[in-house]
Amino acid sequence: MLPCMNKRIFGIECPGCGIQRSVSYLLDGNFYDALKIYPAIYTLLLLVGFVGTSFFFNIKNAFKIKLYLLYLNVGIIIVSYIYKMIHLIH
């Protein structure tokens, strides 16, 4: 796994920390552990899959759907990062 430079330099995890381990868990079939390590993993896969599909097919309201999925992912990442940082302090 690639080390997190933010964690190495500043000593705290970045909002993307855990995504590599989460993908590794997915590839091993550990779906719950993947979700636990990085809660946005499934919505990120959905976003990537939808963006890839929209390149090949003309999907009605594709731009709005992409924006919704993007905002959903950003929200999940921010909330899970704040949760992680709060529980790290205690």
C-alpha cells in the first residue's frame, strides 16, 4: 500500500485515508470491512460506474445524476472524516 503523505508529514489522516485498504477488502470479498474502513467506497464505485457508462450511452439527466452522486460522496467523505477525527481525540 502507498503511504499517506499527509499522515507522514502532519501526523493525521487525510479524508482519503483508507480507500486503498477498502478496495483491497472489496477484492478479497470482505464487503463489510471495506465499508467500515472507508464508508464512501460503494457510492464512489457507483459514481465511477455511472460516469463510465455515461460516456458510452446517452442517459437522460446524466449531469444532474452525476452532481447528486458527487455531492453524496463528498458529504459521506466529510462526515466520516469528522467522525474519525472526533473519535481519534477521545
